[in-house]
Amino acid sequence: MRRIVPTLLLSAACMLAPQAVYAETPTSSIQVLAVSSDKNFEHAQALTIALKRAVTRAEGWALAKGDYSLEVISLAIGCDIPPSPDCQKKIAGKAGANRYIWGTLAVQKKEAVAELHLFENGAEARSTTIRYASNLTDPSDDTLMEVAAGGFAELMGATQGVLVVIAGNVTGEVFVDGEKVGLISEGRTELTVAPGEHKVLVRAPGYNDAVGTVTVRPGDSAEVRLTPSAKDAGGGSDPAKDSGGGMSSNKMLGYGGLAVGGIVAAAGGYFWVRSALDNSNSDWDEFKSKVRENDDPCDVAANGGVDINGNAIQRNAKINDHCDTNKSNKTLATILTPVGLVIAGVGAYFLLTDDSDEKSAKKRPPRVQPIVGLGPRGGEVRLHVTF
């Protein structure tokens, strides 16, 4: 009795569904039994009404007279749900229909899953599974109507759909769900695809990829309109062209070279000044005045020696540190000054050879890599230029 009461309510609701309008031309009739569900009566009722409306709207089909429920008939003839092949035959006799649709429904989380079956000519002919959002409980909802129409079309043997792709006036390739499926010419093409939701991509020379989604119903056609946008003329791959900030790579390298070269050369000048100041130190002048003319004051300070009067000079740690500092300053000055001048010269070269204002110029600027080496006996500067 628990299942009979809601079923009777379902039958009354189904009577409100639009009945078939019979035309003078011959049509095939089909009965739709109320979908069975143990716990989701509202979903089953909405899907049943949507299926009946799908039949009345399908060309060449009419809804058979009468309202029947899978649960009520199964209970009356002592059959389980889902019914066995023998029970399906008994149901056909009870409903007085040689062709009917029956199904079961369950809600899994946020998805409704319905198993639909077509009984025809004494046996089950086809079956299909439809899935849709569980919040679709209004039989007049357009989305639910499309789902029901797709399920009905699949049961009737329509397993493919037509996809119409329109994309401006481009000529290129069409990809559906990541697979190349055909070509598009002058912005239009028609493809045969499986029913369901598809991601469509159009790829054409000179244009950015255009992407869209579309849902294709079995036995029906669906259209997707895409708008490919032209690629930038520069393509962003030419270093001699202006890069979004309005300055070419040559100019950036040129001004950067001048700036970096100037800083490096200025650092070299700083160490020249430091070296000159070290040489004017009073302690250094006094110590140097005691050393014989042919002797190196720094060697004498480090190892000891003889003064101009022939007396012994002991090692002098303070003067030795002075010599080391002065030597480091001279080394850095000797290296940094020419390196800075070279870098600045390279920057000037980039500025003088910049042709970014000429649209036809497509030069690749050379790469400049200064290599500086320091050692106990001096420094080394090498300039590696790649054209």
C-alpha cells in the first residue's frame, strides 16, 4: 500500500500532461509507464511527465491512451522491479500496448540517474541511461525536457547528432574534445558527433584559437558560434620590435649598457683615486724615503732589508698592509675601468644600430658577455659577442 498511494497520485499528475494531437497522417503510438523510484517520487514524477511531453512533440509519434504505472502493474501481476522478460510481456498485455517505455530512477548525491527501457514486439528492444542534475524536479523545465527528449531519441535508435560550427569566415581545423574531427571552410562546417556536451575548438592560420561548448541531443542538431580573433602582427617573437612598453630590445640593451658601463667605469675611477691617496700617505712616504733607490719598499716591508745608510730595516706590518691594500685598489681600477668602457661602448653600438622604427627590419641583436678574471698577478678582461 505504501507504494500504491504515491503511484495513484503520479497517475493523476500524468493525466495533466498534454496528450497527443492526432493528425491525419499515420503515427506510431507508444505508452510511457510512470517511472519507478523507491525514495525519489518527485523526480520520477517529473521525468515521467517530461517523457510523455517528449513523445507528443516528436514527429511521427503519438502517446498511447491511458495512464499506467510500472509499480502498480508490477504489483498487480506479482512481478518485481525491474521486471523480468516474462513480466515485461505481461505488462504489455495489462497496458494493452505492444510498445512501451519503462524505467527506474535513483538520486546519487547531486545527480539523478534514470535507466530507461523500450519494450517492442514482445521483447526489450533498447535501453539507455540518462543523467542530470538532481535539482530538476519541474516537468516544465526546458533542461529536463531536453534530457527527456534525448533519452527518448536514444531509445528510438537515434544515437548520433549534428554539430554545426560557425566561426566568422576563417578556414582551418576543428577539434572536438581535443580530437581533430574535420575542417572548417569560410567559417562554417557540419559534423556528426555523439550526443552529449562537447568542447569545440577552431584553429586557423593567423588567428588565435576559438573555444566554446555545446550540448548535442541524439537525433538533433546543435549550433555553436565562435569568434576567432586575429593574432598580433608582431607576434611578440622579434626582439627588434617594440615590446609592450614602447621601447625596442636594442634600445633597452643600449641604454642599459650605457648605464651599467658608466657605473662600472666610475667604480674603476674610484679605486684609482683610492690608490693615489694611498701613495700620498705620510707613513708610506717616510718608510719609502729610508729604502734604497733600487729596492721595492713593499718587498722590504714584507721581508726586511737594508736602508740607505746600510742599517738593517725590520719587517713593517703596517706598511705591508698598506701595500696590499694599494695593490688591490690598483688591480680593481685596472680591470673595472676598461670593462666599464667596453660595456658602455656596446650599449652605444645597440643604440646606433637600432632599427625598430623600420617595420621591415627583423634583426636579431647580438649578445654581449663580458668575462672578468682576477688573479694574484693581475686581471683579465674578455668580451664574448654572438651575432
